[in-house]
Amino acid sequence: MYPLCPWVQGPAAQTPSADLPNCRNWSSVGEERGAALRLTVNGEVHEVPCNPMDPLLGVLRDQLGLTAAKLACGRGECGACTVLIDDRPRMSCITPAGVAGDVVTLEGLAEESSDLRGEFADRGAFQCGFCTPGLVVHATALLRRGLPDDPGERRAAVRHSLNGNVCRCTGYQAIVEAVCVTAERRAADRSAGPAPAAGAAS
Ligand code: FES
Ligand code: FES
């Protein structure tokens, strides 16, 4: 059976344990060891006291205060912790901080994902919202890469690409719709070209 996330299981499951690391014991490990790791996150270089094997998610959330990426399964199965590493979606709960390259979190994609997030909101593509940051990060990477023009192929590509991001609430239809509509609108905007300058002769 798929393990429920600690928030769904309740307070007992949220206690730090040796079996299932969570952000509290991750960050304390780094602080105890006192080592400094240089990390580039959202274009800024940080010196973070942590062990290179500490999960990146804990470093982002507890030491850098970047809390958009979420801890759910903690074992690389749900995508709630997705961030971009060197422009590729990666699950930060199973990525050692020491091997992370250029990291971008949802906080760093706020402007780029603004239209996509608007579509999520307008279409009710979230309920509890726990999966949403990971989905938006992953979909942002997908939109950068480009999607097929054919609506059926586009929908299939989105469904396939986002299949590692688990949502327990929505049934996925509105999520796929939000990504497809955003792709369509961006493609239309690109083909329309830049808006004419104000006062330009007609
Ligand atoms: S928290 Fe589920 S994959 Fe990272
Ligand atoms: S898990 Fe609740 S909105 Fe996706």
C-alpha cells in the first residue's frame, strides 16, 4: 500500500524517526556537524552548515527558509518536494545537498509560473494544495521544453511527464487542463509577436 504522508497520518507520524527522516532531524544533523556547504539557490550563493549527504529538501526548508517544496513521502515517490536542479525536475527529499547543482525552487519561479498558477486557481486544480508546488515546478520545466501543438498529443505528453507527481485530491483532470491551456496561450502569444509600441503608425 502507498504510504500516507505524515500530515495525513496525524501528529504521531510527524515525530522525527531514524527510519523516515524529516526536516527537523535533517537540519539538526547539519547544525551539529557545523560543516559549511556552498549552494546556489534561486540565483543566490549560500554557505549552509550541513553535511553533503543531508537531503536537499531539509536544507532548503529548515536552513534557507524556502518552504514551497513540501515533505510528504520523504522517499522519492510523490513529487511534493520537486525543485529544478540544473533546469531538470528533481525530488529534493532524496537528493543529497552536496550533489545539488544550480537549484531553483518555486519561490524562484514565481514570475515565470504566474500564468500557470492562475490557471491552477481558476480551474480548481488543487484542493489541499500539498502537491501543488511540486506540480507547478515540474510543469514549468515542461512548458520551457515545449509541448506538441496537437491537443491530444499535448494532453498525453503532460499526463506522461507529470506522472511522478502524486495528487490525492483532484483526480488530475484540472491539473492537466491548466498546464495545456497555459501551453496553448503561451504558443499563441509567441506567434502573435510583441505588442506594437504605443503611438506607432498604422
Ligand atoms: S516528499 Fe515525496 S518525493 Fe519527495
Ligand atoms: S494532494 Fe491535495 S491538491 Fe493534490
